[in-house]
Amino acid sequence: QVQLVESGGGLVQAGGSLRLSCAASGRTFSSYAMGWFRQAPGKEREFVAAINWNGDRTYYTDSVQGRFTISRDDAANTVALQMNSLKPEATAVYYCAAAEYQTAAPRECIRWGQGTQVTVSS
């Protein structure tokens, strides 16, 4: 089983950048597809980005396409989300998740981190 711990959240002004990281424990990390989701207060958890098990396919929600980049480093057991040109509507708790296949559906993820807060001020 894989355990996930996110880091890198914080407060940033609109237009700024943040890099989130997710550290995974467990020898099976490289076999999982990985994703980032976010949840704003009063809203449902939503998909942000995903990467398949070997890193050669990525997928983004339309609102972050071209500004966010997901990547993975299987040697280090980490997955990252580089977020550029941040907007206030990106304010949310960001979660790292593992799944058996690349998915945008939270219900299909089998492991979750505890989340990291991202706040974008206007």
C-alpha cells in the first residue's frame, strides 16, 4: 500500500507560482497513476491533473491547462504539481491521490494524502 504526504502549499499573490509535492511511501508507487484534486470551502472535490503510471500521459482540467504541470519522479517516489499564473479561484485544499489507472474521478482513487492549503490573494 502507498501512503501519501503533500507539501508546498501556502499564500501567494495572483499571478504568482507555487510548486506542490507529494511524497509516497511504499514499493508499489511506480505502478500507480497519480492525480491532484482540490476542494474549496463549500464545494465538492474536483479534478486538477493526472499522470499515468509511467509518466508519458498527462491530463488537466480545462481551467488549468497551460498553466499547471504535473510530473512524477519514480526514483524519488514523488509527484509534483507546478502551478503558474495562479488565480484567486485556485484557492483550495489540494490533495494528492493514487489510482490504478489515470482518472479524473475522485471515487476511483484508492489512496489520498491529507491535503495542503493553497491561498491565492487578489
